[in-house]
Amino acid sequence: MDLQVYPTICGDCIQILQNDAVMNELIGKQQIGLCLIDPPYANMMSKKKTGADAYIHGDVATPFTNEAADLGNMERSEFLETLKKSVELMLAYMKTEGYVVVFIKDLQPHKKETNLLHSEVVNKLNEIPKLYYKGMKIWADESAKIYPYGYPFSFVANQVHQYILVFRKEKR
Ligand SMILES: C[S@@+](CC[C@H](N)C(=O)[O-])C[C@H]1O[C@@H](n2cnc3c(N)ncnc32)[C@H](O)[C@@H]1O
């Protein structure tokens, strides 16, 4: 297959997308047809582990980085707003009828918080003008380890799936 080799760049996506010179160097006059985003699942990794997770993995937090700009170190509302901002900035470089695909996982419910993160991401990104949620695929991660979380005290679901959310940029 004759695939073109593209350069990669490492840094805060907001800063990169706001830097015209860097974006010009990366893509020139080309428009993006598909943007695939695999963000941290809000601040799941930067929280100290509790319960069965702490028993299995140790009660330490495992953030991706210690940077404030790391989406994985943000509280939920800031995470959602920053993710939205990054997609809005990216959309300027994107083809009409191009697709934005987001990998995301739900968090465990807590008290009255349902923590259906995939649904919050759908609603937040759907606020962006010209971007429309089109549906999802479920990725059943067969490598995910299953534990008897909660047993024998209460039901705690294992999450062996992730959501692949599909959005499309349209004319208006
Ligand atoms: C779930 S991991 C994705 C891993 C990736 N799919 C891979 O296979 O290597 C989330 C990644 O998002 C990165 N990240 C977090 N905040 C970011 C930001 N503001 N800009 C760019 N990347 C960010 C984290 O450092 C982490 O590498």
C-alpha cells in the first residue's frame, strides 16, 4: 500500500492547534478528513485508586503527566470544555464531510452520579456548530481483565467495552 508518511508532533493539542506556523508545517494546505482522538477518560487515572482497584493495582494515582494542560488532570467540566475547544480548533482544518472519532469509556457510577462519560462527550461535542453526532461502535476489549468487584457486598460492573463515537462535519 502506498501510504504517505506524515510527521508527528508531541505537545498540548490546544497550543499546537493555535499555532499557525506549526499547523502549516504539519499539514500545509491539506484539509483533515479524519481526526481520531483517544483522550484520557477525564481524570480517572490521576485519582488515587480505591476499593478493588487499590487492592489489585495499589492505591496510587497513575496520571499520564503532571501537566495542568493534560486533559487527564482536569475535573470533569473543564475536561469536557477543553476537549470541545480542541475539536473546535481542529474543525477549522477539517474537510466538510470529514469525520471526528472519539474513543471513550464510562466511569463507575457514584451515589447519584451516573458518570456516563460517553453521553456527556456526545452532548458536549454536539454543541459545536456544523459538527453532528452520527452514532457509535462498541469496542469489546477482550484483553481487559475481569475482577469480582464489589462481591459479596454489592454489584459493581466490570467495564470490558469502550465507546467509539462518530461525528461528522457538515456544511451548516
Ligand atoms: C488514553 S491515552 C491515548 C494513548 C494513545 N492512543 C496510544 O496508543 O499511545 C491519552 C493520551 O492523551 C494525552 N493527552 C492528555 N492531554 C493532552 C493534551 N492536552 N494534548 C495532547 N495530548 C494530551 C496523554 O498524555 C495520553 O498520552
